[in-house]
Amino acid sequence: MLARRLMLTVAVTVAFLGAPALAGKLTNPSFETVSGGDARAPQLLLNDIDWMKLSDGVPGGDGNPYVADNGVTNNNDFLPASSIANWTVLDVVDWVSDGYWTAQDGDRSVDLSGSAPGGLYQAFDTSERDTGDPTKRPIYAVEFYLSGNPGPNDTNLGGQGGIRTIEILVGDGTPTINSVAENDVTFSGAFGTILHTTRTFDTDSLVPDIPDPAHDDPIPDMGWQQILGIQFELPDNALTELTVLFRSLDNTPYGPAIDDADVEFTGFTPEPGTMSLLLLGGVAALARRRRRS
């Protein structure tokens, strides 16, 4: 019983040493803001366009009207990778409006598989420092809401299953996706990949709300799941910027959907001697108790 109370005291004390109020690091986390790079991008929602494809293989926009056919043919046109303000697209993704499904936050979200698997990334500041102890490094956490694009590979539509897989990576520098294989991403900086993990979403639960073939009826409930606690530590205090990348591992046009994505600064690594002192103090107290008994 004493040992259990000791461990609880250690946990509470360590928690007390660190975590300030969470502060978001990303700009435009819900993909609501349109960049100024293409005159067609603001037509999403305004002209009842359900989604637009964004691709890094497309040069600057030509300013022509985007095809407005309530989601049926507008995916035959592409917008540049920079159409979502502060985010950069790799390969191809779908920028989805409430005309096709309901976003978790605001009116827009992203399907990370467009006509093929893709991703999007943003750099963020990591300049937080503990002025009292420069050896301590900041800790961050990735958080977002996850769903998936229902499609013909869902079980209830006669396919083999509705699992959608998202990969989350944090690294030093600009990312390059080498293949659809997990963790096959290269970051340009010296520290390379710092965090790599995956999460899944089963779209079979959304089947009753799949829209009709003409896409006239939006999906009212995407079953958005909040993903929290994906933590990582800054590897070196000389780094003042990192990049977070969200990408699809589904080699189909129906990928994981993401909304309200952010990176939070959660605190600093404990002082090197803090945990040892706490544990040694607890061991000494336990020893004294045993001598008395």
C-alpha cells in the first residue's frame, strides 16, 4: 500500500513540475482559410461544390471557374498544392466541404486520398526554452480528429473492408513521400524523422449515411474521433522549427479524413535528477518503515 502511495506521489509531483496551459502551434488547423494562390479555391462551398482535388503536380492556377456539378465532375480538375492557407499538399488530396460530409470544425476537412494517396504538412515553431535550465527540452503533442471517406471497398457496399489508415510524422525539414509504404518518408533536415505513428478508422460504421450516387445528400455524421496524446520531444535545443505531416496509407481514392489538426506545446522534460531524487526519497521512507516494524 505504501509503495502504491509512493508511486502516486511521484506521478503527481512530476506532473506538477511541468505542463503549462496548452498552446496550439499550427495555423489554419481546420483547413478553413483559402490561400490567394488560385481564384477557383473560394468557390468551394460558395457554388455548392462538394470537394476539390489539390495536387503538388499542378502549377499555379489558371483562374478558370471550377466545374460546379455538386461533386460529380469537379474532381476532374485540380488546384495547386498551396490552396489551403499555411498547408502544403504532397501528391493529391480532396478538400471537402459540408456539401459532401459534415466537418468536425467549421465547414471544411480533408480526405488524404484524392485520386491516389496523398498528404499535407505544415512547419511549426519550436523555440520554447526553459530559461532556468537550458538542458531541458520542450515536449509537444499532436492532436486531430479522424474519420474516413466511405467508398466501394466498405464491407456493407460489397467490398473487403472499410479501414482507413493515417500516418502521422514529425521531422526536421521538408518532407518527401517516397512510396505508399509506412514510414517511407524523407525529411530534408539533419535530424530526419522524429516521430512516426499510425491510427485507423473503420468507415463501416458510416454506411447508413453514405450519400446517393449523385452526391445530393451529404453525410450528416462522420463519427469524428478525437486523437490526443501523440507526444514527442525536441531532439536538440538548437532546433527552432519542425514539420508535421499527415498522410494516407490507403492506395485508393477513399482515404482517412482529418480535421482540426494541431500541435501543442505541453511542457519540458523533467530535470535529470528529479525522478531519481523522488524515487530515492521514497525508497528511504520505505526502508525506515520496515526498520520500525
